[in-house]
Amino acid sequence: MSEHAASWSRRRFLKGALQTSALLAAPQVVSSVALGKDGAVPPSERITLGGLGIGNRGGYDLGCFLNEADVRCLAICDVRRERRERAKKMVDSRYGNSDCKLYIDFRELLAREDLDAVLIATGPNWHVTASIAAARAGKDVYCEKPCTKNIVQSLALAEVFQRTGRVFQGGMQRRSLPHFNYAVELAHTGKLGKLTEVHAQAAGMRTHMSGWLPAQEQPPREEVDWDMYLGPAAWRPYNRAMLDGFNFEKGGGLTGGGILEWGSHCVDLCQWAAGADKTAPVTYEPIVDKRASAYYASGVKLVVRDDGWLNSGSCPARFVGETGWVETGDSGDIFASSPALLAGRGAKVGGYPANNHIRNFLDCVKTRGLPAANHFVTCNTHIACHAVNVCIALNRKLTLDPKTWRFVNDDEANRYRWEAIRDPWRL
């Protein structure tokens, strides 16, 4: 039994002991909250949470966590004062107190022994480094995407979470939405016939180098800790635009562009439909007619494209079999080659809410099960995205060895598997 599982067992034991003591010591009164009555969650069953990097997306995720009755957020960390204070106000308002503690350095938050889990919604530059540090500190992790910057980091993420026994959920929340589940089920149950192709939207078919802007006057550390913001990335001078999403380190020295940003969702859905959660495509072909292609060992073809989609909304995916096809996206609509394929679908759910995905994570924190977008899923989805990017950058066919996750006979391609990182942020 893991340390965390044992912790939950001890909590349940203590809860039972408290209830028994209350009965034996009547007429002593124990509050309904302590006993978990009237819908209240007793402290022994709560998941204590810390938040790292709570900006726009992080604020949305934090709101989803705060809506769960068995979550108690205790601490927030952000390198930007305005975001720290905004997140604290959000947490304190939820609980009607001023108890939420603030940090600039995430290592101080991770050192707290009273936290079960952390939400990591920093910029992508920090995702894998902070996730691995959290796992080593004994915390379970919900991490926004893209979760890694290159292939080697993807492998490191999976290895550390497997070794430490921590629970990891990548923020690919479409795995927890009913219309995407339904489309994948059609692929898995053979209702499309033998699967031949899976199609993912790219939201941009190019890669580029990470950004560098002219130097501006650097603010005080209390306002913005610029060195901590850069973290493992190469140093560059302060520029306010880089705090607000200017092309900054979404995929390492070779930034991921739309294929990593959108592929974290769309390629992930294709991986799932192709039954490839434990692997990734093994051969990759550069762009032809605005489409990049890759092939799984099973023979299924992965197509990454921006054009030709139906009115499916953002993040569409299409699964094609020998006898039928299905396509869906954030509109919540499902399109199929035959109306009969849609006979079993449930009510339409539009958009891309994360509440189901966060609930799945919280349930797994308690059961120690594998979440929908666990560390294996996240590792292999990101490997696929990174390999497509390298193929596009080099504009030649590549072969990836699924045993070593190295490109076969291509030293130049293998240099993109990893990047130099600044001390002291070794993985």
C-alpha cells in the first residue's frame, strides 16, 4: 500500500474511531460536519489542495475544484502578485475566511505536509518540472497541457509518477466528456468496421523557435519574480509581453505550435480511439497538401490537419473505419456516416467543461486508481505530438523506435528529443 493510500486508510480508521467514541460517551454531541451528515464532508475525507500558477485557465480549473465539496484549497503560488491575490480572494470567498496562504516559490508550497494534491496551471515551460517536483514531494497532480516540452521529458514524467505511486491527470478534459466518449466507443466496438485512420485538428501546421523580445525595466520580485517565471528555460531579458503568452516555451527550443497546443487534445483523442494509450506512431511523414501523417505499428494512419472539418466546433477529431466514420468536436454535435451510428448517443453537451475530468482525478486520489489522462496516456500523446513537430521541422520522413523512443539513424532528429535546462531545475 502506498503512503498516500495508507493515509486515507488512517483517516477512515480515525473517522470510525471518533464515531464509536461519540456513541460510547453519550450524551456528548458530535457535529454533523464532523460525522459527514447532511451532505457535509468530514475533514477526514477532504482532499487538501494547493494551486500553482493561477492565471486565466488556472482560475477556471481552480473554480471547478472549489465547487467540489470534498476539496479544501489551502495555498496558492504564483510569481505574479496580481494573480496570487486574485486567486486568494477567490478561495477565501468560497470558504468565508482569510486562511489561504500565498507563495512566490512553489517549493515552499510543496514542502507543506498538509497538502494531498496540487493543481499546476503555470505556463507550459513549468508543467513537467513542477509536476515531477510535486510527485517527489508526495503530492498528486492535476496538470494543464501541454504537459511536456520534448520526448525525454515525456518519458521522465511517466517514470517518476509510476515510481512514486502518485496520481497524475493531464488536462485533456475531453476524455471525460460524453460525446467524445461516444465517438471513441464506436471505434472501439467495431461499429465503424476495422479502424483505418484517425484525424486530429492541428490549429496551426508550423513550428518555430521560442521567443525573445527587447529588454524592459524589470519589476520588483514581489510584483513579478522574473527568474522564477523563466525557471528551466534559457535566460532572456524581461519583457511584459512574455508574461501574457507571447510565443514562450510551449515546446522547448523548438516550440510546439498548434500541433502541441491543440494536439494535446486532438491527437490525444486519436490515440485513445486507436487503442494506442500505451504507445505512439512509429513512422512520421512531413506535410503534403497541408496534412502531416504518421502510422502506428497496427497500420492505423494518424492525419494531422486544419482543413476539411465539419461544423464540429473547436478541437475536432474524426475516426474512420472500413465501413463508417464519426466526427465530433466542442460543438457537442456528432456527425457520422450513417444515422444508425448515432442511435445510442445521449443528450448533447457543448463546450469543453473540465468538471467531469477534475472529478475523475479526485476520485482517483481517493481510490489510487489511474485517471482518464494518467501519466502513461499523457506521456505517449505528447511523444506523438513532439515527433510530428520534429518531422515538420526537418521536413523528412522519420522512424521512431517504440522501445527506446529514439529516432532511427537520425542524429539531428534525436537532438530535438531533449534540451538544455537551467540550473537548478534538473528533472
